[in-house]
Amino acid sequence: MRAHLFYHSRGTPHFIFRSLFFPHLFHGVFTTNGGVSKGPWRSLNVSFNVGDGSQNVLENRQRIKEAFGVSRLVSANQVHGNNILFISQQPSSDVEEQGYDAIISAAKGVAFMIQQADCQAVFLYDPVRHAAGIIHAGWRGSVQNIIGDTVRAMKENLGVKPANLYAAVSPSLGPCCAEFINYQKELPQMFKKYRVRENNFDFWSISRDQLVNASVKPEKIDIAGICNLCNPDFYSFRREGITGRFASVIGLY
């Protein structure tokens, strides 16, 4: 399913998926625009770990919270692993936990954020249980199948039925630019069928199939189909080296 993305220009601009239009759910993929950072992090960098000033990052994160009218933001210091953070209730202040690459919760009034500069953010929402998840999926996460692990964690911790989930894959490195010259060492043999050129792989299709294998219905999966390396409105580590991180956010009212 190819996404119908809408540009939401009110406040700090961001993209939203038509497939995730639900009452009491908010989400968005933010671009590089609308923040206060300068230099290689210009302008809406949300990462504390790339050399930008912390006050700039705090202001940029504040603008994201204001875009959704919430006062709390939970993020993770992502490590390309498969640990999943379960938030059971709204925290008393903003939180950035160490060593996680996915967040799941049914807590209301909290923005759950993934930071990106080539990797995917995968949105998950169950309108029956009113529960949400968001995943940071780089190639290492794909190899470890963090998507499947997160769906299982939502089932175990939140009572979610995978068939009820809606999923969306954010702008990220597309098959046009996902070159892995060392793929024979880095990627498992099962990924070979996703090779689209000599060294290029279609990780959007890998994520789609991992969602389907986790019992998410194919018709409930949306792929943005936007390569962040090709599009200068998004940060790209491969394109720029020293750069910021853009934000993908989901949350519940």
C-alpha cells in the first residue's frame, strides 16, 4: 500500500499518514524545517548526540510537543538493537532512556519519538486497544527483526491483536540509495531476494514483509515511499556525515 502523505503546515510543519487518521491518535514525520539549530544541524535537529547545542535541541523538542498540544516527550538513545521500552504511565517529565530502539504504550498525553537520519521509523497503532508503538529500524534492527519483536511486545504487554494493528513506514533510505557493498557479511541470506541492484536493497519491502509475518494485515500497512537521502527536507547521514536527526512521533489523547 503506497502512502497518502499530507503536509501539515500549522505550527511546526510535519507529514501525516492518511491511514493513521484516528480519533485520539496523533502522529507526524517532521522535516529539517521549523527549528532553531544552525550549521550542519539546521534547523529542527532533535538529537543531543550529534554535536548540536543542547538548548537548541530542547527548543526543537518543545516545538514538537507544542505541535500536538502535549507536555511530555519520551525518546530513546537508540543503539541499533532490539530492546523495547514499555511506558505504562505518563512520566512526570521528558525522558530519554538509554539502550532502546522501540517504544510501546497506552499512556495518554505523551509524544513518543524516534530520531532518524536514514533509518526507518515504523508506526504502529491498535484502535481497539488504543495502544501505540514506534520503532527505530536500521539495517541492524531489520536483521534482528525488531519489528516482529515489537508487535509481540504489544501483544504481551498491551493485549494487542496484531490483525488489528495499522502500520506505517516513514521516509527513510529507499532502494534507490540503500547500497551495502559489504552485504555478504552484513545481511542474512534471506535478504538476498530484496536486492534490487548489485549492492542495493529494498528495506521498505523487508519491513512490510516482517510486519506481515508478524500477522499485521497487508492492507493495513502504509509505506511513505520517500527516500530521505534523495530529499533535502530530511537529514541523511549518508549524504552529509555531520548532520541532525529528524523526528517521527506518535501518541495518544
